[in-house]
Amino acid sequence: MGLKYKRVLLKISGEALGTEDNIYDSQKIHDIAKQIVKLQEEGLQIAIVVGGGNIWRGNQADTISMNPISADYMGMLATVMNALALEAVLKNEGSTHVVVTSKVQVPEVASPYLFKKAKALLEKGAIVILAGGTGQPKFTTDTAATIRAIELEADVLLMAKNGVDGIYDKDPKQNKDAVRFEQISLRDLQQKNLKVMDLTASSLAMEDNVDIVVFDINDANNIYKAAHGQARATIVTGGEK
Ligand code: UDP
């Protein structure tokens, strides 16, 4: 089973790293890291955008009556925590070349994100973790993942979902007869009023023809399989393709 891509942008949501009770689940995070290290050993260039939803999301601002912009920065800082956790576990699983970068400046623990530097690191075989989202409030890490896939010229955006194995014509949790798409264009998704990511992210993906593979991170070995074009997934083609 050969690699399908040379360079990927892997988006991992924060929730995929933990459980309802714990922000991190040792088995889950080690399992994710193991697959990524194996892919690195096979020569895949891997950039990772990690979310923060297992710790904090900006839309929780109301729960403590806080300013929503500060709450978004808290969300971005949560992604830095996740990046550091992932870095530690990747090293634990045997990777000798992992670099954490961030759009929110925390130089003690993460290099500032610079796209040319990140590209050079990918070319040298480093796993490059991209924390801090876009560095701007009002955005999501899905948007960050899309922008980074474009600027780092990834062949594909591997969108690891937590408990959903692709895109369906209706909510599969509510409808037993929901049908999963094997392949669909972003334009068709928009026309059918279905979503793979937020509107900002999908508009950017459409503009730059970003291909996206949507798969369930909880299925055994699915990141590894997705990188080899073998995962049960929906392939979302960018633009008109
Ligand atoms: N966030 C932000 N700007 C960004 C990315 C993230 O303000 O560019 C904040 C936002 O509050 C978001 C939180 O960080 O709710 C965590 O990110 P996200 O919800 O995308 O994480 P995920 O759902 O993927 O774990």
C-alpha cells in the first residue's frame, strides 16, 4: 500500500485527543501519534493543524460572562496546549524531528509560524505542528487548516472527524437511511446545504481548489489509511472538479 500523497495537511480536532471526562486520553493520543510517526518514516511530509475544542471554545464565553474576543484567544491558546501534548507523544512514539510553530506568540514553547520556514522544515522531513489557529479571533482551526493547506501547498487536506466517517445527505445520527457520499464537490455541498467545515473555510477551499478527505479518526489506523487513499471517507473536491 503506497502513499497517495507527498505532502498533507492533517487537521485534528481537539476533541479527538480526549474524552468527555479528560482533555487527553492516553490511548487515543498515542494511537494518533503512532500512525503519524509511521507516515513520517515512510517519507510523507506532514503538517498538522490541531484544534482546541477539548479544552475551550470561544463560544463558551457567555458561560463566564467574558469578552468573546478574549475567549477566542483562550481557544487559540488551547490549541497551543494540544500542540505541545501532541509533540510530546510524537517524540515518545519515536519521532526525532517534530517542530511546534504557533501564530499566537509563545516563543518559550513554539517557534513563530513563518510559511517559508514551515515549508523548508517539511522538505527536511519534520512533522510541523501548527498551533494558534489563524492567530485571529472570529476564526476556526478549520479555516486555519485550509489556509495552511493552501500556503504550504499540501496535496490534500486530511480532515479527521471525531465519530463521523464522511459526509452524508442527511444527519446519519438522526436518519437510518442517510447515504454517505464517496465523492462530492464543494460547490455541490454548498448547493445541497451540507457542510464539511464552516463557510469561511469552505469558501477558501473552493477558491483554491483544495481537495479534502473527510474520515473518522476513531476507526483503527484511519489517518494512516487516509494518507494511502484507503480510508472509508468522503473525498471532497475543491472548485468545479
Ligand atoms: N480560534 C480562533 N481563531 C482561530 C482558530 C481558533 O479564535 O483562527 C478559537 C475559537 O474560539 C475556537 C477555539 O479557538 O472556538 C478552538 O478552535 P476550534 O473550535 O476550531 O477547535 P476544534 O473544534 O477543531 O477542536
